[in-house]
Amino acid sequence: MKTGSDITSIQYLRAIAAISVLCFHVCETYGLDFKSGAAGVDIFFVISGFIMWVTTDGRSLGPQEFMWRRLMRIVPLYWIATAATFIIAVLKPQFFFDTNSSMENLIGSLFFVPLMKDEALHPVVEQGWTLSYEMFFYLIFSIALLLPEFRRLWLLMAAFVTIVIAHYLLPLGYFSVFTQPVILEFAAGIIIGHLWKQGFRLPFSAAIGLMIVAVALLVASDPLIHLERAIRWGIPAMLLLSGAVFAERERGVPQLAFLHFLGDASYSIYVWHVLMGVLATALLLRIGVPHGTQPVFIALGSLAFTIVCYLFIERPILRKTRSARPRPA
């Protein structure tokens, strides 16, 4: 399956989302105010729903092949990053004071069911909680592939609504965590993908307007800490993606090679940036960089290190797994 690299605006949004989350974590460490940077996660969720629909609509693709491809795309790099983070957390626990580095959490993290704390997932790789939601989404989507296309959309929408309703009925625990309203962000992406595949168009000015509103909502969202995430950041993410793809359909977008490259590297940036941030921090402390300038250098250093991870870890993995296919049952 293509992953959306043929839609340039998707690549750009991937890059922006990954770097936003990176900057959010750096700012959080230094007590700086950039809460809206965490909305990069929500942008990723909406993109995921969009891409899964666009790349499967009109194709004969069964659940087994779909899940195999998704696992080959997500798991190898995540397992490597989890193992590396676990080893360094055990050796240097002072840099991972909020990480549970038990064997139980390592095994749970590898299989996307990490230990919970305060009704939230806490895998070895801090930001890996989002991949648990991704895998849950892929499972639901793979089941929907058993249905004819004209029924698939309605089943998915009904499934997501039912899941969110269940969230308010189920006791606390894993069931409650995995049914949080944030799952609706995948549904929003699916709807946008469906409209895209149906040839829907928006006037260019309207599409740009959606993007401006999205950015304004994100900027204004920082103090709204008690608002449900699917509303606070999910709605702006949905508007941003809608505006971007439909603006591109009308007039295209400038071809910015480096931003497109960062879109390709966005998974590595996302998976590795916390660990690379720790390494960058240790390096800066060793060479005596002043405290006030550390956040900028840590952000730049983390980004540089994650790009190296993309070039020398993720890309070789992708080359080896690209031709992989599920074996016949």
C-alpha cells in the first residue's frame, strides 16, 4: 500500500506533526509553554484514518494482508526503539525518572499493552502510547475489510460511535482507556478520505480558510486543559487536514524537498525523539552549554539524531520488508 507520499500536503503535515511533538516534549522538560505541540499526535491520528481509507478503497485487500503490512511498517522500528530505550533506562535511570523499566512493562510495551498509571498507558517509549491506539484502529479497520466497500464506511462509523459510548459505561482499566473519544479522530480521517476518493472539491479560498481556523483553534487551545482531547485538538486536526488536501487538489502545493524528506522521516522522528533528546541533553551538559540556550540545541540535536536513525535504521528496514507478503494460511 502507498502511504500517502503521493499527496504532498500529507507529507508536510507529517513533518509538522512530528516536529511539533518533539518541540512539545522539549518545552515540557524546561517548563516552557507549548501545550498545543502535543496536537501533533491528533494530526497523526486523523492522517492515519485518511490514509487507511484512501489506500484500501477500490482495492481487493483482505484483513490478513492489511495487518501484515501494518505490522511490518510499525513493529520493527518500534521494537528496536523500545529495546534501546529500555537498556539506557536501566543503565541511566536518572534520565528516565518517569519510565517504568520493569520486564513486565517491556513485554507489555512490545505488544502495545503497556502498564497503566493514572488511567493512561505508560510504555517504555514514552510517546509509544499512541501506537497502541494505532494498532487498535488497524484491528478495527482490518475487520471492516471483510465487508463490501459500500457497507464498510457505515460499519466503521457505527463501530467508532459504539466504542466511545462504551467508554462511558465500562469500568476503569484497559477497556476504558482504549475506548476514549480520541478514537473518533481516526473516524474523522476516514470521512475525509472518503470525500477525497469521491472527488469532492472545496474552493481554494475555503480550504485555506479551514487551515487558518485550525491554526487559530490550536493557538487558542493552550488554556483549555479540561476540554476533551478529541474536541480541543481533534477538531483543529480534522480542519487542518481537510484544508490541506483539498487546497492541494485545487492548486497543488510548492515542492519543498527537505519538508517532504522530513515527512518520510516522521515516524523515526516521532519514535526516537525522546531518547535522542536524552542523548542530546547529556551531550550539552558535558560540553557546558548555558541553560537558557539548551532547549533550542536539544530540539535541533534531537531532530538531527532522529534523521540519522531514519537513514541508517528505518530506511534499511523498509527496503527489507517492502516486498514482504503474508504467507497463505
